[in-house]
Amino acid sequence: MIEEFQSVVRELPTESTQQAVGYPTLFLLVALGSLVPVIPTGALVSSAAVVAFHQTSPFSLLFVFLVASAAAFLGDVCLYWLGQRGVRSKNGSKWLEALTRRAAPERLAQAQEKLAEHGGTVLVLSRLVPAGRIPVMLACLLGKMPLKTFARGDVPACLAWAATYQLIGVLGGSLFPEPWQGVVAAVALTVLISGAPAVWRRLRARFGHGTGDATG
């Protein structure tokens, strides 16, 4: 059994091969996840950071950061451009409809209020708050923010987002000796962070509504 495991380890791709395949894959998946908000891009970045943390190259983490932030920015800009086409079109577009369906009315109202108060700086926070990117992007579209203005605000947002999820991956990689253990921990922590706000809103709505009925 031990000999078989050792032979499998020897057959694994070299570190340079992993990087040659991993970086383009990370870029494509993060860009696609930013364009089609279904793929858990944060978990991808955290997992890539865990692997990079255990590699010998001193620039591995830097490359993960640059690739992830560039891919997120590209996906955001493309999605915003497609949304702009829907706003200008009389019949809208499937991209604008998809954004509208994923933004709850109350979240959109909050995003529009924050956008009016803080301008493009709200984009940074929207990238860090789970499920906060789409309502803010839709608010920017409905407010007819120019693409260049959106892009300028989205640069620091993507940098902060990539740094945050990479830090989660580094934390997971430093706690466990094996990369796969760090990946599992990073993914679990990312899912927990992403799902906690939704769970909290449901609990608050349920118990808050119940309390209101009891007092009324």
C-alpha cells in the first residue's frame, strides 16, 4: 500500500507544470465566475493560495493574487458592459434580467442609497460583502454610471477581494501540513463566510417577525 502511494506521488505533475496549468485555469474560472455569478470564486482563490503557500517559488502567492484580481476585474467589466447594453436597449437583455433576478428589491434599494452617499467607493465593500456585488452593480447600471467610472472603482475592489480570499487560503495552508487539508479548511471557511449573512437574515426575519406578532 505504501509503495503504491509513493508511486502515485512520484507521478504527480511537477511544480512548474502545476503552475503552467493552474494559473490559466484559475484565471478562466474566476473570470467566468465573475461574469456568471454561480461559481464560488472566493473558494477558488483560497484553494489556489493554499497550493501556492506550499510551493517553493517565492512568487507563487503573488501570481495567484495578480491572476485572481485581473480575472475578477475582467469579468466585472464584461458583465457591466453587457448590462449597459440591456439598459440602453428598449427590450433589455438576458444579462440585465439575470442581474435583476439576483438582486432582491430591498438589497437594491440599500445599494442605491449607499451609492448615492459614497459614490464609487461602495464598489470595494460590495466585493467583500457576500452577495453584495450584484445589487451594487445593478444600482450603478440603473444610475447610468459610465463604464470608465465603474472600472476605476472596481480596480481597488478586485484587489481587496483577491487579497482577502488569498489571506484565508494562506491561513488554511499555515494551519495544516498537507495542502489538501488546507484546501478543505479554506473552502469550508469561505463557504461559512459566504453563507453566514443569508442564514442570519433568515433567522432575524423569522424570529423578528414572530416577536412582532407577539407584541402586536
